Amino acid sequence: MMAMPISCSAFRRTALILALVAGGVPAFAQESTNQSANQSATQIASNQPTGEVVLIPNRVIYPGERIELAALKQVTLIPGKHKPDAMATRIEELQGKIAKRTLLPGRYIPSSAIREAWLVEQGAAVQVFFIAGGLTISATAVTLQPGAAGDFIKVRNSDSGKILSGTVMADGTIQVSAS
């Protein structure tokens, strides 16, 4: 019996399927299926001392969506594999942050793909303070940009229409300085 030649596209398709099946999780991880989802990373690490424990998405996380624990899963990296630099894989780095772009399941989360949650939204009315020594001047302004605590943003004074730049404070106010 003579073997039939395999077409190039069928060969590629078969190779692709084999690569996808064999290379399952790009994060080179083994799921901790026998571990409960609420177990801490240190508990899992003590049970499996050979691999590093990291967090990756278990579903698609869309841009602008807050990252919650329910959207993440703990995996143990295959022994000898280490997470790449500039990847967020710990709870402190991810909990409550906002996705800047689509995060896919089973993939590492680049630090550049997440941001702090906005403390003030664009177009929101805020209190603006200028403090110099014992002098404090306050005014109402409208934000021209969203910002998290510590961000330097622009606001428009509601009374004068002047555009000011200031720092978002932890309480949602804006502190401006003399320029």
C-alpha cells in the first residue's frame, strides 16, 4: 500500500494542534487542583516546595475592569521555571488594580497592563487647595483628567475658568502649588 502525501496545510494544522495540546499553559504552570481556591500561597508552597507559586487570570479580564481574587487562580510553576521580570504575580500587586488592556487566562500579567484605581474621575467636581505656610486657599474645580492618589493632573477652576495642575491627595482633593 502506498502512503498518501500529506498536504502542507494539513501538516501545519496537525503541528499547531500538537503544539497547543503539549504547550497548554504559557505560564509553564501546573494547576493546584487538589488545593482549595482560598488557600494561601505559603500553604501551597510548603506542600510543593519545588516550584514558585504565582497568580494568573482564570478568565478574560477586560480593560477598565477591577481585578478581583475570583478572577485569579494560583498555579505552581514547573520546577526550574521562573516568572519573567516585570510581571505581576502576587496578591498585593493585583488586588483592586484596574486592567489597562485585555488579560487572557493562563498568561502572566505584565506590570504595565495594570494601574491603580482612579480616585477622581474626569469631569468630577473636586476641592482644590493651595497651602503656603499659614495661608490656605480653597476652590471648587472640575477635573480634566482622571487620577489616582499621587498623580499630577489638570483641573479647571469653576469660578475663573483657569486651568491648574495639582496632585491628587488620598482624600480625593487636589493640592496645587505656586508656579
